Amino acid sequence: MAGKSSRFKLTLVATLVIYAAAWALTDLPPSPLRFTDERIVMTVTDRNCDINGWYKFRNVSPFPRSTRFFYPFPLHDADYPDLIEAFWLQGGAKKPLEFKKLSDGISYRLKVPGSGETQFVIHYRQKLHAKRAVYIVTTTQSWRRPLDSAIFEIHHPAHWENVRYTYPGKVMKSDGQSVFRLIEWHHYMPRKEIEMTWRD
């Protein structure tokens, strides 16, 4: 009987520890690292989607911070990018950003100085297999704060018909050859990806 009582107590203690750990994980304090700004130029053709992205992160802590960063690629109707370029921006100069290729994106070590900012650019190009192009923005939710500012330029051929967007934005230029559409966000948390579909 004493043995059963001891096992029950151990089980109860273990259960309480698991619940306490789960509660702690859901109540973690916000990270001092903030994803604050991005600017994207998305150029879409019949065959490819070309992304040029600029990103800024801020550290509100007085101490240097470092974390592993994952940058995803949309692969549902597209190949893994055949071109990937990444650079840190430091004092107006570009420094190669070393990254590791994963099955659905790339990862790298993000370092931000104490009470400072870090900026970098990423360029990638992927082949499309459907009349659909996507840029992933919902990963912003993992930072638990809305973007201060985000600007997206979308360029595509003007002859396409029935072009649909998850975020319409506004047409800035249409010269008969190409269309330039602008999407701007301020203090916004995206809930769906930037996606466009069309017909020739």
C-alpha cells in the first residue's frame, strides 16, 4: 500500500511539473529583438517569381542578442529557388551573409548589437508551376509584434487577365507593358500571405 502511495505522489509531482513548464512557456516575456521593417520588390513573370527584400531588426536591450533565424520559401506551386543571395548591410557596404539551406527555406544566425539595429537584404528567384505567386509574410506573427512599416512593390505583365490579390494595394503605374502595384502597411500584423493569381 505504501508503494502505491509513493508512486501516486511521484506521478502527481511529475504532472504538476509538466503543467508548470507548459504554463511558463506560454507566458514567456517578449523578446528584446524586434522585427520592425521590410521592403519587398516582387517581380512576377510567366515563369519566375523574383524577390528582392530588405529587412530591419531592432534590439531594445542594452546587451547584444543573437538568435537562429528561419527564412521560408513558398514551395506549393514553385521550385526551390535556383538563385539565393544574402548580405548584411553595414555602413552602406554589403557583407556576405552565411546561411544554411533547408528543405523549405534557409537559416542563419541573426546578431543585433545592444540598443542597436541590424539590416540585411535577400534576393531569390524561383520557377513557377502555376499561375500563382506567393510571398510569405505570416511568419511575422512569431515575433508577437506588428511591423512598424512594410512596403511591397509588385510588378507583373500588363496583358494578364483576372489578376487577383490577397492584398489589392493600389496601381501606381501601368504603361501597357507592365503593371506596378504598391502595398503599404504601418503597425500591421499580417494574417495571410501576399498572393496573386492570374490568367494569360
